Amino acid sequence: MLDQSLFWPPSEFSLVSDGFYLSRWTMKAGTLLSRHKERGVKCSEKIALETSLSKELVASGMGWAAFNLSNVTGNSRILCSVYCNGSQITGSSNITVYRLPERVELAPLPPWQQVGQNFTLRCQVEGGSPRTSLTVVLLRWEEELSRQPAVEEPAEVTATVLASRDDHGAPFSCRTELDMQPQGLGLFVNTSAPRQLRTFVLPVTPPRLVAPRFLEVETSWPVDCTLDGLFPASEAQVYLALGDQMLNATVMNHGDTLTATATATARADQEGAREIVCNVTLGGERREARENLTVFSFLGPTVNLSEPTAPEGSTVTVSCMAGARVQVTLDGVPAAAPGQPAQLQLNATESDDRRSFFCSATLEVDGEFLHRNSSVQLRVLYGPKIDRATCPQHLKWKDKTTHVLQCQARGNPYPELRCLKEGSSREVPVGIPFFVNVTHNGTYQCQASSSRGKYTLVVVMDIEAGSSHFVPVFVAVLLTLGVVTIVLALMYVFREHKRSGSYHVREESTYLPLTSMQPTQAMGEEPSRAE
């Protein structure tokens, strides 16, 4: 593109341009030619344009001519001339050519940039002229970081920047400014596509890994991995694994702290020494923590009876076993070697019923001893029995009192106990209170029975009658009633005597004669009073 503003020479002739075309002579040039003619100076009216560029006359007139210049690719100097009286009169001008840059590109930034370290911004510019008017500006957002001239072709402009947390996610770009304002044109700007920077902080310390030291096959245990001082924590990647088994971790972050939690479940094929691994990756860098873990299998102990329910007198075998490398001890008797079962035999008796057999198992895992216990209970079938110590064979009770017949039977299965009076079907309750009278006197057969047999115990009840004490008590009651009756009679007489002394009779009638009632006299008539 041609400059719209030409450098005017210090001459009487001048040129103007219009795009790629040289325009006409100015009126000033035409006036000079006219003045020369008025003075008798002979001037050729043919105007010549001298240039190395391709030219074509497109129009002419009195004192002017217009030419079309083509293939203008660089700055040029042109001359206009005319002959007067054998002398050449010239005028010159410069053609200034300017181009906008063909490519303005900011070089790719690092995928991640650690905070506190320097990184380089690099801008490449191809094309653009005049270079003396071309400037390259490096930007963060709209903030100018560097302003430098474009020199070489292609031009490369760099700037060193210290990365900070505020730069995370910030766009960086490159801008060229072609300043043609001194030539009467404007400021031409071209900007590259922005590139976003991601910064990070990753502490040098490893994560804190909390994991079990031992893990039994087919059991689960939580695993926690925590790393502080991480930025941005939300973009960190966490890898948790048990050996070659990746764990499904739940990752949470709070500020600059990241916590990953997972559940580790041991498989049977993982038995032995293993590692729990936690990797935290950010910005292409990684921090790792490892903890040793031993996966073990601890089967048992299992206690078995040859007969869980054995008849009295039979032989019972008790055995205890566990997994390999496990030392078992049955009722204090250890097995011959780890991984071997422990056994004992016994002849079942009544005293063995409900007997518990205990087996303890010990497994050494990485220098630690793990313990487990198990037990089993034996049931022995035996016939019914009545404990004589709790069931007295002779009872002496008083008539019309309340007592309890304390008799207990035992056996497996548990027997039924009944006490019946000899010679009758009268039954007395066992173990509960009942009212005793003289009719309970006698001998009783207390029998315990079950599917294993019967057992009978004789109990004698001696009921003492209460007649020897009845007469004295009755006499005492009669005497008491007689005394009370006499006392009440005396009190009545005394009270009546006092009442009779409280009345007064008129003197003229000191007594009232008594008149006998004849049988024929009416019951309702009053006796006649003596004159």
C-alpha cells in the first residue's frame, strides 16, 4: 500500500499520490510553466516521470500529467522533469510503502508453571514494514509486560515473567503496533490469539497416608491420604492403590488441603507383604507416600464335637483346627505344631452336660501376634435324678399352715416331677406354696420321669393336729367373756341406780297402789286409782 502522504521536495515542482497511482501536477507547477512562457522562456510542455517502477501515462493536461505505477513493493524515489531553454527543471518525492504483519503469534506457554519460578513469553512476528515504525508489545490481560521494536525478519521478542498465583488462568498475548501517524495515517494494531497460563504450588513434603498395618483377606478398612499447601487443590489428581489394585477414592479439597478417602478390601491372591500407595499429581509433578501392609488369612479356630449330644457313658472327641501357620490350644493343651489340629477325648458323664470347651488360636503376622477364641458346648443325655439334699424325705408340718415342698429333679432331657400320696391319687404341688391340713398326712412317692427313665424318692409328711391346744384357748375365751359380761352388768345396775335417785314424788301421793288385773279385765283398760 502506498503512503497517502508524500515527502514534498524543496522544489517548485511537487507530486501527490492516490493509492498506488501518482496523481497530477499541482497548480503551482502549471503556473511556473506559464510564467516562463510570459518571460519568453521556451519550455517544453512534455512532462517526464523518472522512476525504476513500471509506469503508464493515464492522463495529461496543461501543466500536468498523471501516471499509473505498478509493482510497487518497496520504498522508492521518483523524479518529475521538464525542459526550459535547454535546462531541465525537476521535482522529486518519496514513496513510502507500509505493510501490516502477516503473522503475529505468541509461542505456546508451558502446560503448568510453578509459582515463584520464571517463564519466558516469546512472540514471533513475520512481515510488517516499515520496521522502524513497528513495535511489539507483550501483554497479560491488558497489562503491558514488555514493549520492544521489531528488528529482524522474522522478528522474535521475548520477556521473562515471574509466575504467581494470580497468573493462574490469566491470558497472555502479543500485539504489534505499526505507527504511521507521522505520515498522516493511523496506528495499525494486530493482536495474536491469547494463551492461558496455569500456575501451581506443590509442596516438597509427601502426603500423609493413614492405612492399616494388617488387613485380613475379604475384610475392608478405610485409607486416608492428605496433602496440605496445594494450589490449585481442585485440579490435583490422586491415585490410591493396594498393590496393583486401584482403589476408588473420594477426593475432597478445602482451601489448599486435599484429602482422598478409599476403602481397601484384601483379596485372597494378595496375601503377603503389600504396599498402600498414594500419588498426588499436579502441574506434571508428583508427590508420593507409601505404607507397608500385610494381607493375611486367619481361618478359625473351629471347634467340633464328634457328638454334639452324647449319651452318658459314650466317648466324645473334641477337636480344634485353624488355618496354616496358626497355633491352636484346646482347653490348655496346645497342638503339636502350627497348622495342626488339637484334640482330646472323654467319657461323657452327667457332670459334662453343658460343659464348654475353649480353643484359642494365635497367628504371628509381621512380628505381631493376633489372637482369636472359639468355644463349643457339649450336651450329655442322662436319666432323671432327684437331689436328696434339696428334697427332705421326712417333713413335719403343723396343721392349717402354708408350706412349699422343695424338691428338684435334674436330667437331660429335663424330667417331669410329680409327688403322689400312696394309696390315693392325691398330688401335692412341688416348688410352689400350698395350704397344709391334716389330710396331707402320709407317705408320698415323688417320681421324676423322662425318656431316659424314672427315679423315685419317698417323702413322708407328718402333720401335727391342733386339738391339744384348743381347750385351754376355749376356756380362756369363755372366762374372758364371763368377766366382760359381769363387768357390763354391774355398770348397768350402777347407772340405773344413779338415774332413779334423780326424780321427786309429791308428798300427797307417796305411792301408787298396785292392782292385779283380772283375767276377764280388758288388756287396754287402766286400773282404777284408790280413793
